[in-house]
Amino acid sequence: MLTTPDASVHLAAGIVLAVEDSCVVFCPRDTRYELRLLTDGRYDGPVGVLVRGAIHAQARKVQTISAGGCFIEPISGPPRIVQGRVIRLDDSSMLVRAGAPIVIHLPREDHAFSLSRGPLAVGAMVNVTLLPGARFEPARACAAEPSQAAVPATPRT
């Protein structure tokens, strides 16, 4: 698990739009994404207000890329592809800033990596194909107004 000087850098701010048995529809702040994410049991947190939580996903394939934007695909539903910049990295996971910060758990197999555009490192752009089962782990409801609860654009040091 990623450990950072600012432990909250991995938290996504957004709104839980809907709750189902063991999943939520989460809209990261300042996006139009409606991500269907699994939860541990039924989510009993706030709905329709700004919350923070960690999004976790397991990588199937990781590629370094030389250019491109940051995105989550598809816009609505369970995430299948994440593209963005690596902002934290350890032996088993990386934090990628796509439309929201996402903790990506790395595959163990070497053939799951295509590093033709450079090594996997902090600052690298990556395109990640995900396995099904991305998860949302709520942290707490945000006390600040949405305009004051911005997720930092760059990690704090």
C-alpha cells in the first residue's frame, strides 16, 4: 500500500450519486464521470454531498506512453482503462492522477508491462488496462464547501 507524507493525496473528492447493494456510483469532483465502484458491503455514507474516498483498481496491463491526456474510460460504468501521470510509486502499487487519483495495484507478471516509452517512475505517463472490480473506500464526509475542498493538483512534499 502506498505511504505518502500527505496520506490524503490518494483520496478522490466527489459525490456518491447512487447506492446499490455492494457498489456506489461515484462522480469525481470537476468531472462528468459516473464510476460504478464496488464497496465492502452496503455503503452507508452520505449521498449527494461531497465526500472523499480511495479508488483502488487492479492492473491487467501497464504501458508507459509519451503523450496524451488524463482520463478514465468509460465515462459511465465500471472503469476499464485509466490514463494519467504517476504521482506515487512503490513495489506493488502506483497512484495515478487520471480524472481522479486512483491507486493502481500492479500485476506481478513481467509480460503485463510494456515500458517502451520509458521506465515506470514518478512523473511518467501511463495507460493502464484494469481488471474488473475497481473499489471505493470512503474516508469521511468533507467538512468544507465544494469550492474549498480541492484535491491538490500535485503531490505535496
